[in-house]
Amino acid sequence: MRCDQVAASLAAGGPFARVRARRHLAGCPSCARDAARLGELTRGLAGVPPLTAAQRALWASAAMGPAPTAGDGRARRRASLAAAAAILAAIGLAAWHRLSRPGDGPREPVVARVPTTPDVPPAAAEPSDRERLAREWLARLDRLDRELETLRREADLLDVRRDAEALWGRYAAGGRVASRGVPDVPAAAAGPALATLSRPMHTFP
């Protein structure tokens, strides 16, 4: 295969044409360089958007030409080269349209910013039902303890009052008065103290 037949074979397609073209490229550095450039162009245009209806119509009109006769191989090659040129021109036009649009091009990465809030101390957890019940019982026990202490004091005062009344009765009868741990003393000497102890007590601390 000659160098001028590589483009026609690639344009015609088919497995045999591709095999022959690959064999030729393996032994022809010039065609291999052209094929490498074409591959780079194809990879670079992979991100081109789909063609519009007007662009497809332009390609179709560019690819149309006089139908070659079956026996004229040179005419077929010219038609194939014209079709390949039309395809490359359409691809170049699409790439130019893609790159010339305002707003396209490399975009800077957008960094998302999370709004920061001032540090707020965590709210105190609500006590559970069990904790509230335990606190209520502790408060009740504390009140009962205070009431019992008050009752003990009142009972002690009542005992002292009864003893004072008994001593006052003995004093009034003219007998002798005996106090706890103290020898018997005359009732007359114990009179003022008994009078003080025997006074009615209406209130208790």
C-alpha cells in the first residue's frame, strides 16, 4: 500500500483495510507521524458537544460531490480524501465553536464554606422520672426528720413540766423536795425555782 492510499483505506473502513493500513504504518514513519497527530486530534475533540442540525447539513453538503465511476480508482480516492477533509473540517469547526463560547474554559475549583456558629454550652439534660421521684422522697424524709426532732424537744419539755408540777404539788403540801442527784432540800428553798418551772408553756420552739 502506498502512502496516498492510507487515507482512502481508513475512510472506506472494513477489517481488511484497517489491517493493510496498520501494516503500512508500521513500516512508514511519515504516515505513522500523521496517524499519531490524527489520534491526538481525535482524543482532544472527545469532549466536543453533539453537532447541531445546521452543522450536520454543512458536512453533508461538503461531502457531496460527483459520483465516481466504478472503474476510476483515482476518482474514488479523490472522493474519499474529500470526505475525510470534510469530516476534519467539521470537527475543527465544532472545536472552534466550543472553545469560542464565553463562559467556557478552565474553571477554578469552588471551595464550599460551612458557616461557623459560636460555641454554645450544651443545655442541661432534663432529669428523668426516676431522678425526680428520688429527689421528692429525699425531701420528704428530710421534712420528717425535722418534725421528729421537734417532737422530741416537745416531749422533753412536757416531761420537765410534769416533774415541775409534781414538785410544786409537794411544795404546796409543805413537804421536802428531792431533785435528781441533789440531797433533799426544804420546800421553801425550792419555791422560786418550782414556780418558774410550773408556769404554763403555750408555745414550743
